[in-house]
Amino acid sequence: FQEPWGTWIMPPKAGIVFNLPEARPLRLRCELFAQIFPYDPTTVELLLNGKKFGELVLLKADSTFSDMPWFDVPREIVREGLNLLELRVSRASYPYAAPAAMGAAVNRIIVIPQ
């Protein structure tokens, strides 16, 4: 489902595959938006090729994504060729009385080889 701030991913997990010419450390940033529940934040685990390297805790609605951190991904979990980035969302929500659950909206994912 397309919103102005991104495309909704289906919980509990979603992913993208990207190709790298060689295995190198990465800098990675996921710009995400989710429904916010006071005192019970939505968390998104970040995994590359099945190995967890980070977690986002979404505490406030920020469609500018100014507080989204950069993550350093070690070379040990990066592969030459195809790599799978998984996003595991801690909650499902049903905005707008949608028939399907939604987890978080992805604005963009930035991957920079180091």
C-alpha cells in the first residue's frame, strides 16, 4: 500500500535482495515510518543474510526521517553477489480498516559500500 512517506511492508517480515560485486563492509540506513503507540514502541530488527546487525525503535512519527540512524554492517556478514536484507517488524496494525495487516512503511533504504 503506497503512502506519501513510503510503501507498507507486511509483518512480521519483509526483505529486499541486492547484488554487490564484492564483499565489503557497508553503511546502511532504513527510513521507516510506523504507527506509534505511546509506551509500547514498534521495533524493527535489521538482518543481513540471516545475521542481525541492528534494530530500530520507533518512538515518534517523523515523516522527515531526520532521526534515523546509520548502521555499520561488518564485512563478515556481507556476501559477494546476492545479499538479503530482512526487516522484522514487532507489530501488525490495521490502519484505515485495511483487510491486511501492515507493519512499517519504507521510504527508502540506502546501502553504501565502504
